[in-house]
Amino acid sequence: MHLGSFAVAALLITISCGGTSFSPTTTGDASANPVPQDGGSGDGAVVATGGSPADAGPGGNAQSIPCGNATCAIPGQSCCIINNANPPPDFSYECVLGTTCPQPAPSDSGVGHVASLQCTGAANCPSNQVCCMYEQKSPKQVVSQCMATCTGPGQAQLCDPNVPPSQSGCPASAPCSSHGIGDWDIPSGFATCGGIGS
């Protein structure tokens, strides 16, 4: 057999066997790691963990949002912010498939409230929408999603306090502020237009 035949045979074996190895990880960029890490396939399956950074906040664009040290691909994924009942750390983060974060088990005394975010500010929404946050009844958790307006009862508009006011999506009469953000049980790096609490 000629040397060229060996090369072709090796190439065919490599292709038929996959040729590359994939070792999934639960940290980092969720958009580069779309396979659920818990073996699940439905809503709530964890695709990346964002750890417990102290200074997490809004950002991203129309395709992704930061989630602690991870990045969630929106709208197919949500960033779950877990308010730890027994800090430190105060918060933990993970990207999950779908629009709802898993609720903690009743026996899990270390987990407090959970927020399920699909946007953190105007940069994550289409140009004719803003990022609205409100408390969902079932399952009970704070959620955010892009909507035309945030005028419903108990709604607040999420914004990024680190961008110029003209880019925050907030009206001049209600500037972006972190005042009252603790009412929503999410970190102080986040903000709402007018500093509206829950």
C-alpha cells in the first residue's frame, strides 16, 4: 500500500470516528456550550455556571447577556441569579435553557430567591422594546423579558448604569439608578429606570 493510501485511510478513520474530542464544561460562555450539562433537554437544564462574582451586573447585546462569569445566549437561555440564603457568597449564577429557572427544593435551606433574566437592559432588546422586570406568580420568581413598555402593575424597566444616559433606554424623568434594586433580590450592579423597587 502506498503512503498516499495510508493518509487517505487515516483521514477516513478520523472522519468516521468524529476526529475531534469534545469535553463539555459548565463554566464560561454558554453560547459556545449549548448542550445541557445535567443530561436534561428541557427548560431549566443548566448549560453553564457563572460562579459567584461579587461585581456582576448588566451588559451584553441582542444575542447574549453576562451571567456572573458566564455568558447566556438569548433568547434561548436565561440567566438565573440565585440569592443565597446563607451568604457568603451573596449570589450565584447559571445559564439555563428556556425562560424559567429551576425552583430550589424546599429542603434546600441555603437558597433564597431566584431571578430568571432574559435581558438586563435596552441593549439586549430589539430597538422598539425595553427590558421589563416583574415578579412572576408561578413559579414565584423575578423575571425579565423584552416588551414594548413596562407600564403594567409591579413592573420596572431594567437598565445599565454603566452606559451614557442616552443609551440606557430610560426617559430623562426617570434616570437609570441602582436605588431600590435590592427589593428585587438581585445584585446592586443592576439598575432600573427611576430606581424602582418591587
